Amino acid sequence: MAANPVMDYQTLLDRVHAAVKPLIGAGKVASYIPELAKVSPDHFGIAIVDLQGNVYQAGDAEIPFSIQSISKLFGLTLAFHLEGDSVWSRVGREPSGTPFNSLVQLEQERGKPRNPFINAGALVITDMLLTHHAARGGAENAMIRFIRTLSDKADVGYDRAVAESERLTSHRNAAMANFMKSFGNLNNDVNDVIEAYCRNCAIAMSCVDLARAVTFLANQGAVPWSNEKILDANAAKRINALMLTCGTYDAAGDFAFRVGLPAKSGVGGGIVAVMPGECGICVWSPALEASGNSYAGSVALEMLTSMSGRSIF
Amino acid sequence: MAANPVMDYQTLLDRVHAAVKPLIGAGKVASYIPELAKVSPDHFGIAIVDLQGNVYQAGDAEIPFSIQSISKLFGLTLAFHLEGDSVWSRVGREPSGTPFNSLVQLEQERGKPRNPFINAGALVITDMLLTHHAARGGAENAMIRFIRTLSDKADVGYDRAVAESERLTSHRNAAMANFMKSFGNLNNDVNDVIEAYCRNCAIAMSCVDLARAVTFLANQGAVPWSNEKILDANAAKRINALMLTCGTYDAAGDFAFRVGLPAKSGVGGGIVAVMPGECGICVWSPALEASGNSYAGSVALEMLTSMSGRSIF
Amino acid sequence: MAANPVMDYQTLLDRVHAAVKPLIGAGKVASYIPELAKVSPDHFGIAIVDLQGNVYQAGDAEIPFSIQSISKLFGLTLAFHLEGDSVWSRVGREPSGTPFNSLVQLEQERGKPRNPFINAGALVITDMLLTHHAARGGAENAMIRFIRTLSDKADVGYDRAVAESERLTSHRNAAMANFMKSFGNLNNDVNDVIEAYCRNCAIAMSCVDLARAVTFLANQGAVPWSNEKILDANAAKRINALMLTCGTYDAAGDFAFRVGLPAKSGVGGGIVAVMPGECGICVWSPALEASGNSYAGSVALEMLTSMSGRSIF
Amino acid sequence: MAANPVMDYQTLLDRVHAAVKPLIGAGKVASYIPELAKVSPDHFGIAIVDLQGNVYQAGDAEIPFSIQSISKLFGLTLAFHLEGDSVWSRVGREPSGTPFNSLVQLEQERGKPRNPFINAGALVITDMLLTHHAARGGAENAMIRFIRTLSDKADVGYDRAVAESERLTSHRNAAMANFMKSFGNLNNDVNDVIEAYCRNCAIAMSCVDLARAVTFLANQGAVPWSNEKILDANAAKRINALMLTCGTYDAAGDFAFRVGLPAKSGVGGGIVAVMPGECGICVWSPALEASGNSYAGSVALEMLTSMSGRSIF
């Protein structure tokens, strides 16, 4: 991927922002969690953080939003960091080909989720983290602390109202968790896993925070400003590969085709993406397309790679 | 992807060849087509062709083998070249999540195959090409001619014995073709489509030929030595994205995770891969792992990206 | 099942005919075969033949119509008559739970159809009969001859226009036949099987003919007027059981619940039913409900069992 | 069904008992609930109760065992008794075609179980009963009281150890209950439904008790000795139809084919069956065939209908 010398990141973001404006608000804000349904569809923010730590932004890039499934990326990273390749004995790494909360596949594959970015997979990862931290004397907030390290921001937290709203509507997640427990692929109490999972989904961060938090994946696994090694280069590359094939629900093929960057989306309307060797990116706009990805957000990323000629392919 | 200055391509191939030797022959040669079952599992060849046209090779890199599903890549490229984005009205671009010849998904999605790299998708592409060429006065060998252009080799042809063997055992492909016809997604006679499809699968090429034939995908869509533009840069990038998410049957996620390069495999034991901006690659070893990809071949590609530190991520 | 002394069959049929009149024509005539789409939805006929051979009828009970899937009952009976229990090595006897022409189940069960009353199962039965008769020196019309024996009517034949129309639109059946051949569960040429199958579906008979043709199933396997033993008592009972659980597509549970008689329906609008120990029944009305059974016909049968207090339960 | 004058019920049971002896113990005792695994596979009991209340029995016909899924028959009867046809708005009446605790079908059909005899359907029925009785001021033991009425036995109760063992291993049921709740097809708290369901499964009864308890279904819905009308004749006939098509898990077609009687089985090894107009039947032997029905029990019922020439067909 050759850098395009003609256009700097700020100019790029401004052009993308201008071009995407007519599309902001098109699609549907996630409504199955009442608290999320309250967010206005008219927000749009985008941010880039390069390997020197420089921040470029446009629109509502500093407004915190519910990161939702983007937390699955941090959960997987933390589990991979702590447990290494043993993670893959309990969760696969293939695209699912079906909606993110499907039970069909889980039944066919006897309780082993296809990948860590569908809900079932993230529940297993959450279970691993609970076991790990319980064995080390409590650790309610290990995930929050980890994200603070990655994003270099001390006050990241979760929104209690969203977490509670999430928990009250999580019957399908409870179905999957019980189902995996029936196959022996969940070690902790189902309710504890669901609660931790809902809390992680309810973490609130801005585009700038999130772009910063994923920059280590563009930097061979090391946080650029602290040089802290989160993952080795090989592991970081693998997380990127997983994002590309599984990061955007059952639109991953289409997303790779159109955008061509490793990315992870959430139903709060956020999408993080990685340009290996260059930068971390985050875009946010709450209205979603049918697969659950931000509509304006994914178009913005497509514009960004088309205008800049940058992608991994 | 930064080039690794320490190791040149020839050294890299020699080291990979040496390291993979103990694994050559592990796995199973495809047996459902009698002609393929006759090939010795002990072959191994690998070749790289860079953007200057330089050829690097090791092992049996000049022995022709049956390209099988690698022909799907050339079929899609030709259809995309001729028809552009209208291709996607009849075939999707999502990973299938199920075996390459599954009918279940085809039923759920009412006759529109998930992507052009599963058999059903390739049958639709074949149907498009038949219609296109029939309208222009015959053209039995359009595909062969196209591959000759890409590979700069005048004597590429197909193996009649393999094509016939293939046709006689193609009941499942006939099932899928009839099924798609029942949904209106096949315009030509089913037998004509099957015959053309089997002929394309039976094309015989060597690693060197194939590495050369895919180099345009590493060069923004242009054949390096002739500067002939096969696809525009954007389209070439998209074909690469499709290979990454769908090119290696239902092991695509795992392959992206381990190898990290766009690739397309065939049950003849060949795998082509692309390093954007750098080179085309082909590896061949006939014994397959459970998903239908060459076992030694995919390990060799994993070694190649690990040893060189090169991948798209 | 105690006979209801109050109401004789003729009175019963007249009352059912009067009561069902407002519903005749509701639903949709099968349109996927052009020839069937030409039939007026306003027909309604019903006939009963008791074990003494007495015929009771109302409405259009002597107009021939396309028996379609009712031929599956005769095919199975003939195969069971000729081959006995070895039939069950190639076809199951469980309700399918999915539409009559689904390929999903066939894939899960590796080419062995769920039961002989779904299309896939009937194709296997047709294949058995082809093999059987081919080995005995031709026998194009074995099925026709068999039905003539059962119905005591010399001029039963098939409608060539319907058979041809059927064959031209049988891509999905061709898909299933090829699919089963790929699993080794079809011995004859796919085209030969499809052609024989389409011819059997195109047999034309009236309600009176059909009621007569199934009376042996109410008489422990013997044709009442000739005393010819078609099946032993145990086998006849088993065919009835299969009709009850599998005879009316994926509405079999509902049909058993509402009507409570063994029955086999066809998309031509006919339904045959059996009252063990009492009589054979046939009703016909071309407009179908969503599962492919005659709408007015199934309501008429429900009325018939409710009014008479007769059913097997 | 003509009564066979040659053989009285006692002679029939003695012959069946003698003939089935070599098969007792073949198969596997249910092991997923630890308490059930403790039962010896060598038990065999059988009982018939006719419409005059006469009891015929052989073997261990007075030893209580865990009725398990046979409770689904009593649950449905009670719900149908209380709510009438509105039951069918929340549960279907088609054979499922898949294992009794599958989630796949539940997903395809958006939370409405196929029939009341698979676990998901019984959970919905349990939910209906909880709502009904809660609205009428508590009623923990409504089911127990109902069964006491049917079986004319005052001391029917449930086994607390089995109920608790059941509850602790009911993750898959919890998965289904949560899943249906996510579709809005469960009104009470998931844990309350599971607990009531497990208690019902843990009811302990003998063959004699159970044969007596189902005799009303052979008697047009009325308990013979008390003349209490539980269901009208039409509803009783419909329950019998449901048992025939859905009562023996995914072997219902085979069971109808071989036995030819409406029946409901449980993984405790019991099977109840009904001869309309004649008698209630119960057989028990703990070792199961692959579908979860008592192996010796189902063979015994097949012998019983073959030897007597009695069945509904």
C-alpha cells in the first residue's frame, strides 16, 4: 500500500465528511435496546490516529457513543494477550455466513462458535476472561483498564443505563449462553457471563478514543506512544485478518470488497478500521444498514479508501 | 507491507521448500475424479513472478497440473472484464460458511450463489460467459485465449481425459445447475454449462504459468510485461478482496489468519496468491487437507509470509 | 371406528357438498406447470367406494383430472408389492418437516429421501421400478397397468400435454435426481427417471376411479371385487400409516389433526383417503392452500369426518 | 379396528412379555440426567386398562418410574381443556423432522415450536399453565391434581431428586426458553417455567397408573369410571392424531409404520398408547433406541399390534 503523497489525512477526512453528508441519517438506528433507540441518527464523526500519535478528525468525533460489538475486538485482544492460541480451542475463526446472533450454526458445530466476533463467540471470550480474572482475585474492570491503556484515556467507562437496558433484552444471548453451556463450552454461571458481556457492550467512547485504541494493530502490536507491546507482530496481523473476514457481521465479504480494510463494527453505529503500517481509524453514525453496520459509516470508509487509493489489497 | 531487504525471493523459496519437505504427501489426493487420483502426492512446486517479470521457482514448478477451481478466478476476471458490476446481480460476494458444493445455502437464497468461487457461483459465471460469447459468434476457447494472454504462454490447453472424467462425475454440479435454472438464474442449457465448466476445470498449467497469470492482480490490474489493462485498479483490488474472504473454500477465515494473502485454491493441489504491489505466487502439491486445499501448499504459503514478514495485514 | 348408523354415505356426500360450496375456488390453482394452470378452480367432486364396490358420489366426480402426486401412492404400492421391505434401504419413512421439493434435508441425510411421498422419494421409487421392469424386458406402462387393475378401469392413461409440460419445468426434480445420483442413490439415467416420473404425474383419473383404486387399502390389501391380494394386511396397514404421517406435504400433522384419515394429495387438486375397514374416498377441487393441498378438498374431508363421527382416532 | 375374538388382553400381554424378553436391556438408559442413569435397564412392565376399568398387566407394571416427556401429553391435555383452540396460536401441530431439542427449527419459525410434544412446545404449554393458574391464586400442583383425576390414584407425586437433577442439567431447555422469550412467545420468568417443566418431567407413575390415566383418550374424552368429560370427542380424537404424528420424537413416522397406534414416549423408558374405542396402554423398559424411545417398549407395542391384528389403520 503506497502512501498517496497528494492528500494528507485532514484533507481526506474533510472531503469524505462533505461527500457523505447527504447520506447521514439514512438507515435505521438500532431499536432492540431502548437506550440505543434514543440516539439521534444525524450524528457523524470520523477520526484517524497515525503511528506518531497525531489525531485527525471531522464531525462529531469527540462525542462518546456506545461501542457495542466493537468491544468484541478488545475482548478478543485481551484474551489472546492473556491466553495465546489456546483461545482457538473454544472458538473458531471462520466467517459465519449467517446473522450475528444465529443459533443454527452453533447447533451444527456443537457449541463452538464460528468466530469471536459473533455474539456467541464473544460470550465464550467473556467466559475465558471471567475465569482468568477470578483466579487472580476479582477483576470487574479488567476490560475497562485494558481499553484505558490502549486509548491512553483515563476516564473511559460504561453507561449503566445502556448496560441495564441491554441485560433486560438479552434473551437471545442468554439462549446462546445456555446452549453453549449445554455443550460444555461455558465455565462460569450464565448470568455472570451475560452481565459482563452487557457491561462491555455498554462502554462509551468517541471516534478519537477508538481510533487511538486500535492504532497498535497498525503498528505490529505495539502502542505507538508508549511502545507497550500488546501482541507480537504475528498476532496483530492475525487479529487484522479476523477483522477482515469476520468483523462486519454477515456483510464481511461485501465490506472487504468495497472498503478493503480490516474493520469491526457495532450496532451503536461505530466502525473501527486499521491501515497496517499507517493508522487507526474510527467512524460513527448511528443509522444502520440491514446487516447491522453503520450505513453512512461504511460508505465513508469506502470513500476514504477510494479517494486515497489506500487499502490492503 | 514493507519489503524485507534481508531476503530475496529465491532464497525465500529455497528455505520454504526445505522446511516444507517433511509435510509433502501428507493429506489426501482428490479422488472423486478418477483422473486426478492418478497424480502422485509427492509433488511440490512453488513459483514467484515479480512486477518486472522475473521468475523465481523451487521444486516441480514447471510441471503442468490440473488447475481445477483456480479456473474460477480466471472466469470471474473475464466476466468482470466483460460485464462489470452487473455480475453481482446474479452472484453474491459473501463467504459461504459451508462446503463448496452445498445446496442448502442455494435454497435459502433462492438460487443466487453466495460468491463466484463456490461451484454454484462459477456455474453462473460460466453461463454468463457462454451467453456473451454465443452472441458474438462462437467462442469455445475464449477462456483459454484469456489465460494465454494473462500467462504469456501460447500453448495453455485443457486435458481432455480430465474434462471427460470430470463431466461423468458431475452429478452434484448438475444438481446445482438444474436447481439454479429452476430459480431462473441460468440462461443456457444445463448440459452446455456443465460441459464448459468441466473443460475450464481441466485446464493444465504449471506453477510458473499460474504465478505469471495472476501477476496483473498485484499490479493494479495491468499485465506487467505488456501493460495490457485487464481490470482497473479498483476492480483488481476487489478481486483480491474476494479471494481473501472466499478463495479457499470454507477454510477462508483460517487461511487469512495463517497466511494473510488473497489466494485461490483448486482440488488439483494448486494455490495461487497475490502480494499486492509485489508479485504473483503459485504453489502446488496434490495432497489436500479436509477443506480441499493443498496441505503442503498452504503450509508453504504460511511459512513464506512468516519468514518474510510479508502479508497484507 | 364405529359406523354411524344414522347417516348413509350418499346423504353424507350431499351434505358435505352443500356445506363446502361457498369455499370452492378459494386458494390458488397450481401454476408452475402451464397445463395445470388452465384448469378452472370451480370444480368440486367427491366419491366413496365401499368394500362391496358400491359407488357414492357428488359434484364433478366423473371428470378426469391430473393425479400428480397421488401417483406416488401407486408407485410406492407397486414397489412394495414387487420388492418388499428392501424399499426402505433407499428411502425413509419419516415426515420431512419441510416443503415437498426441498434439497436441504436430502443433503443432511446424504441422498436418502425422508419418505416416498416427497418428490425425492418418489424419484427413487421410480428408479426402482425402472430397474425392475427393464430387467424383465421393457415395461413402459407397468404403472398404468397396475392402476387399471386397482381401479377396474381399462382406459386409464396419461395426458401427453401435461407430461411434456411437466418435463419442461422439472429443473428442481432434475436437481434432486442428480443430487441423489451423486450419493449413489439412483441407478438409472437421470433423464429416464425424470421422464417416467413426469408421465406418472400426468395420469388422468376421476374421483370415482381414484376412490375405487384405493379401496384395497381399506380392505387389508385385497381388491374387494376381484379378491386380488395386492399387499398383505400388515403391509396395507403400513401404507396407511405412511399416508397419515407423510401424505399431505408439510401439512400432514395439521391434516391428521383436522381430518384424521390416511390420505395422499396432489397439486392437481385431488386427495385420496382411506377409512380402514369401510371405504376408499377421493375428493377433487383444483384450488390449493399454501402447502399444496386442495383447499376445498381438505375442508370437505374434515366435514366428512366431523359429520359422520368417523375417523381412525 | 375389529376386536380379535381369539385372544384376550391378558393372554396377549403374557405372549408379548415372553416374546420381548431377549430384547430387554438392549439400548441405552438415558444418562444426561444423573438420577435417570441409576435405573436398571432390566425392567420391563406393560399394562392395559379397558373402558370398563379392567386392568391387565405383565412384568414390572406396578413399579413407578419417571414419566419424563409423557408429562407433555398431560400438559397439553390440561391446556387444551382450559384454553381450547387458542393453544394453537402459540404452538404448531406438525412433526418436527428434527431432534426433540433442536433450536434450528425454532429459529426458522421465529419462536413458535412445531408441536407441543417437543421440549420447546412443552415449555410454551407450561408457560400457558403458569399464567392460567397464577391468575387464579397459586396452583403449584395443578398438574399433579389433574393427573390424580385421570389416573384415579391419590398419591401420584414427583421425585424431588430427579426434578433437581433435571433442573441442574437443563441448559438446553433454558436456551430454548430464552430464545422463545426473545421472540415474545413466553410470558413468565424463564426460571419459573424451567422449574415447573422439570417438576412435571419428574412425576413418578407405574404402567398401571399411566394406562389408566390415558384411557379417557380411548373413550371420546371421558374418564370411563367417573364419566368425567375431560375433552369433547372431537378434541380427544385430535390429541390422538397429534400423538400419532408427533408423539415419539423424530421416529414418529417409523413408529406409526410399525406400531400403528397414537403414542407418547418419555426418556424414562415409558410409552403410553391408545386404542380408540378399546383401551389405554402403557409399556416401560428403561433402555432406549437412538431416537430416545424405549427399545424393548416399542418392540413390545409392535408385537402387540401384530399379534392382535389391532391398530388404527
